[in-house]
Amino acid sequence: MTARPEPRNLDVLGKARVTPNMLRITLGGPGLTGFPADQISAYIKLRLKDAQSGRDVVRTYTVRHHREGEIDVDFALHEPCGPATSWALNAQVGDSVLVGGPGPRKLVHADADWFLLVGDMTALPAISGNIEMLPRTARGMAVIEVIAQSDIEDLETPTNFTIDWVVNPHPGQSSALLLERVRRLDWPEGNPSVWAACEFSSMRALRDYFRSERNLTPSNLYISSYWKAGSDEDAHKIAKRKDATVTA
């Protein structure tokens, strides 16, 4: 069994607001040496200090961009702030952070006839990366939930690809919001590849729809929860394990 690599000590190279509720931190420096190429949409693990408990915690994020010598990581801002959001808000150029990974990329099935991507702001970096990697001839659509109209990003898409933006000022409080919008979509002919990630309750509502009403299987469906309202990442992981046992 291959040993898991030690976390890298990466430097904060830049910091910028993408939108009012999305903050981008650029990481790099000597610690990025040997980082695998082409890791857009891969996940990484940030090792941080939790100011409230004083203990070290691990938080999972997505590589939004990957250039020579640096990666961008986008943080969806929310209240109350968890350890990762607090770190990102207070990070300054020259700071450092331990980063594990990258883990495997979760991508759409490239041989599909058309594509559907669904998620909230926590999944927006992964959705954006997936869309950017689609061939220019790809057909499909995305349904993306954001906190405010001003959080809508100008994403480059194939010609025959549309994005339906859903504004929800209170993420996590309406588990049916994404599902209601997805239900209104015209379902094209052909074999789809569906990719979805969002809050836990919203994920379960979407999963039931995709499996029960659209008869999708793991061969054309990737679905995951990235967070759970009212829970930290550790509690969310426990909920995901229990859910996986029930639905297996």
C-alpha cells in the first residue's frame, strides 16, 4: 500500500474577492514542488487551528485553478464562520498553511450525450472546473445556488450549455430549492452524466429524485454532500457514513 504523502507547507501568495461571498486564496511557494499537474477540481485538505477548541482540524476544499507554482482555493463565506472561513478571512500574504492531497478529481462522465451539474456555492469551484474541462461541443446545463445576485460568476461555457442561477440568501434553510429548479428542466434525449454536490438535506432530496424518478445509477450519477446545516465537518462526516450505510 502506498504511504499517504505528508502535508505540504504552502505560502499564501494572494487574496481576492471573486464575489461578495466568495473569497479566493492563492497558495504556492517551495512546498508546492512535486504537486501533480492538472489538478483543477481535485480536493485538498487544509490543516488548521480551531480558535474555539484550540485543537487542530482538517477541512476539505477544491482546487479552483492550477498554474505553474500556485493553486487557487475559493472559500464560500458564511455565518457563523468555521475554522477554514475564519482562516481565509484573516489570511495575509506570507502566511503559511499545511495542505494534504490532492485527492482524486470527481468529474463528469466524459462519454455522455449531455451533462447536468447541480450544486450550491460550496460546490461552485468544482462545478466551474468541470464545466471548463468539457469539450466545446458539449451539451448541457447547470443549476447553481448562490447567496446573492452579486455572487453570480461569469463562467466560460460551451456554446450549447446554459446555467440557471438560483438565489438563496439563507443557504441550508430550504432543502427543496435546488430540487424544485431541477424538476423544471427539460430532460434531453440521450445518456446523461449528472454531477451534484450541495448541503446534506438538499443532496438527499436530489438523490431520491435522480434515482427514483430518473432511474440514474452510479454509471451516470455522481452525488455528494459537501456540508450539513448546523454541523461542523466532523459531524457531517458521521452523518455521511450513516447515510451511506442506509442507502447502500
